[in-house]
Amino acid sequence: MPANMTATKPSTRKGITGSTLKIIAIITMFIDHIGAAILEHSMIFNYISQQSEHAYITLRTTDLILRLIGRIAFPIFCFLLVEGFFHTKDVKKYALRLGIFCFISEIPFDLAFFKQPFYFGHQNVFFTLFIGLLVLIGLKKYEGIGVKNGVGRVLCILVGAGIARFLKTDYDIFGVCVIILFYLFRDRTLLRDITTMLVLILSNPLEITGILALLPIHLYNGQRGRQTKYTFYLFYPVHLLILYGIGQLLIHILL
């Protein structure tokens, strides 16, 4: 997830940079979407099941492995979103950029996973990240002690979670909660890890491999690394269109 971190010079600190984290997240997301967009949503399962039960089981197993690997991506994107929030020079531009790509990515998302240009029953992950960022802005505004601030923070969380559920975004309420946990427990890593693991598993038992994302996150050295601000923004819709095209080609060949 693009994050405007402050350091621009090469780091001498041990660990991995934000750009490396971003690459890990992008690769695992791509692996996940190969399973979701091509294997699951291109009718290949139906075709293979008619040809060979063994081949069908093999394909199902392959898909499960791909999807389990892909669970690593989302927590890393959430972490980088929070880091970006803390270090960005202009949070309004950051939010605007996310908001724009919510809509740019929606048609590729709908085509890849639902085979139609407009599907309103599920929204892409940019919506989750955008809503999460708006919640962080609200939490920052109501920082401090006092009833007014406490009520304001609770309302920000409830409204953000409610919008995510209403729009049916990727990871919906649970996704927003992961972002909030990375923000609230940024300096309390043990509590952050425990609560994040619980939320991920509660959202879906298959998300259990998402906890592996905490390993590279722990290796993060606080440095931005190579400046690749738009890598994820552009990669997300483009790779979805490519996967959609591959899926359609396979359908044409096999069916």
C-alpha cells in the first residue's frame, strides 16, 4: 500500500523497508487473485470436474493453496496505510488518491470476480482502505481524554464499520477493524498482533494464514525504501483486467 514515509535516503538499519513490504503484499495478492479470478470464477472447475475427478481435486487443492498464500497481503496493506497516515505531508491528497482509485478499480474488480462491469454486491479493497483512512482521520481529530473525544472516537469507528458493511467492501467491518488496530496499537506490538490475529480468524477461518503477514511487518525498519508511490494504485486495476482476459480466454479454449 503506498505510504508517504519520511525517509528518502538509503537505510542502514537492519530489517526491510516499506517498499519491500509493498512488494510482498503485491505478490501475495496476485497469487490470491490467480486462484480467485481464474480458477474459481472462470468456470474451469466445472469443466475439469466433468473430465476427471482426480484433476478436479488437484485443481481445488491448488486453488486453496493460492488463496491461503494470498491472505498475507491484506494485513500488510493495512499496516502500510497506517504508516502512510502517520507520515504523509497531506492526508487530504492521500485520501483523495485512494478515493479516486476506488472507482477506477471497480469495473476491473467486477469483471475479474463477477464477470460483469457493474456488480453492486461487493466492492473492491480500495473502498475498505479509503474508509479505514477516513476513520483514522476522525480518530486523530478526537485524540485526547474527555467524554466528547471518547464519544467522537467511538462514533468514527461505528460509522466507518457501518459504511463498510453497507457497501459490502472487501473484508468489510473486519478490514476496517484491522486498520484501526494497527493505528491504536502501533507502539504496542504484542497487543496489536494478538488482536489482529483474533479479528482475522473471526472474519474467516481461512484468514489464519494472514497472521504470517506479521512476520515481515515485524522486520519493518521504519524506512520508506524506493519511492514507488503509484505501484499498487496502478497494479491493482491493471492486473485484474489481465486476469479477467486470461480467464475469458481459458473459457473460450476449454468450453
